[in-house]
Amino acid sequence: MNLKSSLLLFFFGVLSFSFAQQKITQNKKNIIASVENHKSKLIDISDEIWALAETAFEENKSAKILADYAEEQGFTVERGVAEMPTAFVATYGSGRPVISVLGEFDALPGLSQKTTPDKNPLYEGAAGHGCGHNMFGAGSLGAAIAIKELIESGKISGTVKFFGTPSEEKYFGKIWMVNAGLWDDVDVNISWHPSAEIKADVQSSLALIDFKIEFYGQAAHASGDPWNGRSASDALELYTTGVNYYREHVKPTVRMHYHIQDGGQVVNVVPDYSRLWMRVRDTKRSGMMPVYEQLKKMAEGAAIMANVDYKVSLISGIYEVLVNREGGRIMQSNLELLGPIEYTDEEIAFGKGIQAATKKPQVGMDSKIKPLEQTKEHPGGGSTDVGDVSWNVANINLGVTTAPKDTPWHSWAVVACGGMSIGHKGLTYAAKAMAMTMVDLYENPTLVDKVKLEYKERKGSEVYESIIPDGPPPINNKGN
């Protein structure tokens, strides 16, 4: 490329950016200024939660940090909602529309990592934020604070709510919050998630069901009198063999995976107990449930073959996300106003280091604004209890770059980026994008109506039924 071409590209880039800035309304400029004003504190909050790395239902300090700062900023905070000590709701304003934003803050076991571009645990065997929830909570709170300040100044009217939602990675705390009716008065919910790209997310997720299978046999000496034993481990092995044969006979959209939690303790004892943690997913709840029913029958079959007793216990289950394209279009317009995230040479080098360590092409960061995608009928990917929220209130989703392109998620690499400037830039960007989208909704009731209408049309006649066992949230079963 010659000098003239380079200068032209630079000129048109500057012109395009200047034009975009001219289209940013004063309220949105105030949003950006608010996030910048609180940026240092939001980053401190994110880093504190990153360092704490508290796992499901143990996020006591993390939840308190977020709730305390919301309270300092003038929100009314209700703590311990839905029978969960680490769940809370922070509210400001009055009247309609009521718009909420989600925050998560739980970490994943075994992913402790320093802020280095090579695998290097901070504390060997400890937890780490391999899904970026330290940024999720802080960024969402930043968006809620920016909206609160506009309401407080009289620039917009309505109510903003920040939901502190625990245990997304294991028990899916939002389900109990939904059942407690916490979104019953909300018009639109906004959510984001750390990602390796920036886009208004108009793809669904996978429905999931989470259950435990236990086998109970009779212990005996493995050599002296094994005929007196009934092996719970035999039943477990027969069951997993059945699961793996069953994979051939389910639809391609189905995912089945398990973790053997207890297969016996010593080699010279016929095990009298074994336990398996099992998950089934599909792109639709309706496709997932028949697979779950078959897997329960297979547990009985394995128990019969091994001559042992068995028990299947439901842990919890979540719906696929109900997409809202109208909301996605509003979010998309604000991403285009904000433009891409810019990175320093050091941050790009850090990203390439992550890619080298995880054996990915060393292309650095991807912060281009992706165009609004067509919604797929059967997407891939993971699962989230945001799905249950989306079946109870119109929901708008966003993904923002907080790690380099192709980074393996739920890994040490995400933890590394989440505790340094790459993650910091992502969380502040997400705060601005969500709050600017919320401004559009507060200023234009017609947009709220359109988003809610699409929600009702997509939900149709289906009646939401949560997939959880009877009783309170399993806050005392963290090790099982």
C-alpha cells in the first residue's frame, strides 16, 4: 500500500469516527462519561473479585463488594433474596419502564492463574475466573450506575435494577430468583458476557439438565471373598458404557458428558458406593427431556446387571436462551457508535502469547464490531441460566472481547486476561454499550413495546416450568 492510499484510509477512518461521535446523543455522552468516571473503581472491583475467585454459593465477599458499592451509589439493596445469601437486587428510581441488568461473580474450580501469557497458577489447585465473571459483575454494575445517574439528574425516568446472581457455573442460581418472581415487574433485561469478539448476541444457547447417579452395593474383600460383594463400581462402568453406546442414537444437537466423582476408594475392596455427575444438553428443552428420561432408565438397567441399588437425583436444569432480535438491533446500533476497542502493543503481544501457549494462530485481539447475525435454529456452544430469565422477561444479550481470538474458554487463559488491562477494557466497554442501549429504551417507549412483543411471540403458548428439585437452593451441598 502506497503513502497516498494510507493517508486516504486514515482520513476516511477519522471522518467515519467523527461522524459516529456526532450521532451520539447528549444522554449517551453522559453515559460514557459516567463509566469513565467510575472506571477506576469498577476495575478495582473486578480485580478484587478476580483475586477472591469464590465458587458457587461461596461468593460471600464478591457479592458484598458489588452490593456495597451499589449501596454507596444510592441504590436500595435487598440482600439474600430467593433464599440465597449471595443473591441480591439493587434498585433505583420509580415507575416504568423497569429495566434490569444481570451481574455474575462465581469462579470455576482448579483454574487459578497469574496475569501471565503462559500457564502459571497463582495458587496451585485453587479456583479462577475462567469464564470472566469478575468482569461480568463489575461491568454490569457500571451500566446500572450510569443509568441511575441519568435518572437522578432528571434526564430520563423509570427504574433500573441490578441483579447480583450467584452460582451460574454449577447450580444456576437465577432459576430460584425467577421462581421468587424477581423479574415479574421488569420490562426488559440486559445481559452481557465476556468473549473473544464483540457482537450483539442473537444466538440461543443449549438447554441443560444436571443430575447425579449413585449406586449402592455390598463391600467385600476383593480377593478373599469377592463373591460376597456387589460392586457399585461395576454398575457405574456399565452405565457409562451404555451412555457411550447411546451417543450414536441421539440427534447431532445433543451433548452428554459426565464426571466420575467416586468410583471406589481402594483396590482391595469391592466398592459398595459409586457416584457420577451427568449433564445432558440440546438446543431445545423439548429435545433434551426425552434423552434425560432414557438415561434414567439406563441407570436402572445398570443397577439390575450389577445387582445393586441406585438413585437418580435432579440437581437443576436450564432453558435455552429465548432470542430477541429487536433488542439485538438496538444493541448493534450502539456498538457501531462506540466502535472497536483499541489495544496497546503490549496488550497485543500478551494476546499473541496466550495464543502461542494454547497452540492457536497468533493473530492477537479481535475487537471489530461483528454485523448482526442471522439467528440459527440449532446453535452450538454452552448453556446459561440467563435462558431461564429470557423465558420470563424480554432479554437482550451482548458479547464483548476480553481475551484474544480463539482463546479456549473455561481455561487459565481467560483468567490471565481477566485480571489485566485486556479484561479491564472489555468490562468498561460492556458497561457503556449496555447503558447506551438502555437509554434508547428509556427514551423511546415504542422500542420497549417492540422488544416485549417479540418476546411474547417467540414464547408463544409455552408455559415456563423450572427444572429444579423441590426445596430451597442447595447452598449446603457445595461439595456434592
